[in-house]
Amino acid sequence: MHTIERARLWPKKSLDEIAERGLEAKNADSSPLIRGRALVFYDTDRPGQKMNAIDTDQITPSAYCVSTSLEKLDEKWKTGAFKYLMPNFRERVHGGENFIIAGERFAIGSSREMSPAGLKAIAEEVDLEMVIICGENMGDIFRKNALNLGLHVTQSTEAVADAEDGDEFSFDPDTRKLTNVTRGKEYTPIPLTPKEEEIRDTGGIFAVGRREFRDSVMREPEIVWPDAETARGMTTTEQIVWAHRVDKNAQVKPGATLRVYADLLPASDGTAPFSIHTFNQISGGRTIFPRQIAVASDHFVFTGKASDDLQTEISRQFVAQQGIEKPYIASPGDGIFHFYFPEQGLVYPGQFIPGADSHSRAYGAYGAVGFGVGSTTLGFGWATGYVYFTLAKQRRVVFKGKLQPWVSGKDIVLALLAHWGSKQAQGMSVEFVDAGGQLPIAYRNTIANMMAEGEAQNGIFAADDITYDWFDKKGMTDLPYPRIAPGENAHYEIDETFDLGNVEPMIARPFSPGNAHPAEDVAKERIPFDKAFIGSCTNGSYNDLLQAALVIVAAREKGYTKAATEFVIFPGSGGVRERIRVPDPRLHGESIASVFESVGGEIRQSWCGPCFGQGPDALEKDQVAITTFNRNWQNRMGIGGQGYLASPPVVAASALAGYMAPPSALGLTWDAEKYGI
């Protein structure tokens, strides 16, 4: 059973060789004012308005999230910054436009730390400092990454509203006071927490890690669960954070920044190189073995590009050097880490898992606190065993009502995101309650996973009978943490009920998962497409693929025997890919794979590439796809392509119909005995 361990020293290393560093005092002299001009991102659809919801895919397109060596980490990050949204961005910053102005929800999405690191490096190329100015809500992972790296981020809705291109600005790094010199106005941005201020003032994440490294190596990790009375006033997330505190007297309340032990610290081949660099910078290299580490080669492995192979080789060499073996590594084809690591018994209820991928929120399906972090936070965790974590406000969604025909986890989360609208989860931690006990782990995985798109800190289902039954069937019965549930007096900033009886099969149009509509309505438009994709970390489980195969078997009896367009399946893991070759009695002795292949479906390797526009299946300009992926942002699945999102049954039905439609369009009537999982 995977557990938290004390730091392990390299052979022939001793604690005496690890230097003790004190707190680096802030320079007594005031920092000089940062001066420059405004570079505004305007919304082309709303003349004069600032652009909202700029995601990290637009800041650093996936093709530029590559490092060919540890010595040249940021080369492509700088080249790719706003490549398609503002092609002359680098030139404008070099010309003195170093105050970047955007609207609400800036830098949402991916955990890619290439974005803040690349932006900061562009300004530094010409001896400038960059300042980001955005609205009250911004991507929580980007914000944390920026603080770690020393990129100035300020949140002031008023400053954003007043700013125009070319306005003269100044920023005081000591007080964080922001001034629009042209308009003669001063602004006080949203304050940082005391611990965030300390990290900012004393050198960022590398300096903090070096200061705390020796003490962290000496410390014995201790997980202590709250007593019944204390737990009564806490959510599931709060109880897990409380148990994992490094400082046992630290208060667990929204807004508090705490040091929290991590049970697992997973990375991908895309995020690992910067994590490795951070770990080496903090630990000095070859002093301790990285703690709680797991690395999956799942993002850039089947692209056929030499540069991508070099990036993957960085993490391959590192884990080999550190003696890390399966199941803590996933080789190309082993699986997407959100599927692979739970399969391997590394994820279980009660854990605290910061992962260097935004969809690490998927671990909430298993009763764990899973959330996305950047590479520097992960590398810090590999060195110390813990991360700094600022607890968000808590929010609850109680699922009531009876699931309707053909409705799955994907339909639920798309309907929820549509219901939340432009504000989404407002960065809160979301507790999901399956009041009717209807949602299998496959559905919960999809819902928790897509809290990344819902802009929640994390989403969690407290472990219940459904959860423990899933572990029992995998032979994982001796789980180390106690069974917990949200306390009856827990406080939720927003407490809502979501009626599953009102949810229909859904299809999300470009360019937002929240732009979701009933599939029956979309079907009336008979929208054609070029490709149909099933799989990814959102819907790549055996049960996801089984539900799609059941639709195909029934549709064949209605005369639908061939997919109308290219139809491709990406299993969530290599294990799932093998299992779908085994005959299943629910398919009358056929296997899932043979059912897909009988209508022209092709089974690919298990990896992430097509979801973020990499590899041979990426969309080309003007191509359209209906997919079970998690994001359909502009250029996400390929430059100039358009992605629609739906559940496995809807994508399977659409592939056979030749236009976007639910299974009912094929004349299929819901039968829980036939199609339920």
C-alpha cells in the first residue's frame, strides 16, 4: 500500500551535508517602481470591452509547451506566448508595453507553468518587469505559479475598466499600489495572504524551498485526523487538509495558506522537466530521492516530433537516475495518469494530491482532494514532502432526482457548467453529494475531472459505499485512512441542489464546455463533422467505452453498420486498452474493441495528445469534431479546428448518424438493463 514516507537520503549522504539556511530578509532599500505602458486585450465581440476568460492554451499554445533540455527550458515558451491571440505580443512588450491588461477569469485552465514563466522571461529579455492586471477572478493555478516565480499579478476590476492601450502605469512592488499615471488614478489590488506575501518578499518558491529543505528532511510526516466534534464543523476537503497539516496548530479556514503533506505528487512528461529543475534547485541534486513522486509519459509521446521525444527523455532519464519504477512511472502507452495511478492503487480516499496537470481534480471521484498545481509547486513538494496550499471557500452541490434515459456523468457536468454560467464555481472547493446513490465512479470521475473547466479549486465526492465497492472489486480492501463524511455543521458559501431529473443528454458547442445545450435540440440542426473521438482522461474508462459499445450493438440492429466519418477511440489507460479486447457478456460475447471496429472505429494508444491538439489526430483548420474530451476552447484540439463535447453514448450515436445527435435519433429506446453501467 502506497503511504507517505520520510525523506530518503542518497547513499553516502548525511544530514550534516545539508546546509541550514535562514530567512532571507527583504532588502532594506525600497524596490524601485516598475514603470511602463498598458497592453490591453480587447474583446473583438464587444467593442471597447476587455477580453474575459483568456485561457492558458491561448497564452502558451500546446505546441510551445516543450523543452528540449533543462538548460533551454523557456526557449519555446517565449516564442509561443499569445502566438495566435496576439502574434506581435513579444514585440510590443519589448517596446515597453509591460503592463498586461485583461478582464475577468484571466489565465483559466491548464496547470502549464510555461505561461507565467514565458511571460516573465519575455520582459526580462529587455530588462523589464512585467505586471499582469486583471479582474477579481483569475486562474488559481496561474496565480500561484506567478507568485512562485516572482511575476507580478494584480487583481483590480476598476483598474481594468479604466485602462486603455498605451496608458502610462506604475507599480510599487513593496506596497503593491498600482497607478494609472495617464488617468491620474491609484488602485489597491486584492491583497495576498500573509504567507503569500512572505513567499513573494523573500525570493519566491526556490528560496522558500532552500530555507525549509533541511528541516523537511529531518521531519517525520504525521497525518492526524480530527476528532468527531471538530469534524462536525468541516467539509470533506477541510477534514483532509486538517489531517495533512504540517503545522498542527494552523487554522483550517478559507483564505488560510498552510503547509500540507502530499500523499502523491504526479507529473506528466510535459510538466516534469520544470519540476525536475525546481527539485534540483531546492535540494541541490543527489541529496535525497524525490518524495511522493509519480511521472506519466502521456502528453507528447506519440507525436513523431524529435523535440517532443527530447522532452520526454528528460523525465525518463531522471526517474531512471532516481531508481523510480512502476507503478510510480507510466511509460508511453501505459495510460493517462488520472486513470493509470488510481488503477495502480496509488489513489484512495482521504488523500491530498497536488498534481502538475489541471485535471488532477479527477481524484475527487475517489474521495481524495485532487487539484492542479504548476511545476514549481510540484518540484517543491518532491523536495519537502508538502506544498503551500491556500484553502478556498467551500461550496456544495447536492445531486437529487432520478437520472433520465441516456444521461451520464458528462451530461451532468455539462449541464452544471451551463447552469453556473460565466461565473462558474468562482474558484471555490466543491463538495458533491450523490443523494440517490446513482452515480458510478466513471460518472464521478468525469464530474470531478471537469471541475478544471468549472474553475473550482477541487471537486470531491466523500467516499461512500459506491467508492468502497470500487476499491473492493480491485482487491484494495486495506485502505489506510478512516472513512469520513462532511460534517453536519459544515459551512458552505453556496449550497445548492441540482435536480438530475432535469438533465438531458447534452452537447457543448464551441468554445466553452459551459456552452451546452440539449442534444435533441442540437440534432435538429443536423450539424456535420469530420471526426468523432471517444476517450481521454474524462471518459476513457472501461465503463465509458462499454456504454458507447452498447449503443453501437443496438444501433447495428437498426441498420447502422458503419460510422459515417472518422471514428477513433482513446482508452484511458493501457490496462483499459487490453481489457476492451476481452469478450464481454453484455455485448453477446463480443469485445468492446471488436464492436467499435465492426463499424470502422480505430483503437489508438492511451495518451492525451488529440485532446490538446497534438499528434496525427489533431484537428486541422476548419475541421469539426464531436468528442468526449474536456475542453473545446478555441484552437484547443488543433489550430483552426472546432470541438464539440458530449458523452460516449452521444458521440457513438453521432458517429453512426453522421450528424450530432443522441441515441434516440437512431430509434433507440432507453433500457437500463441494456445500457446502464
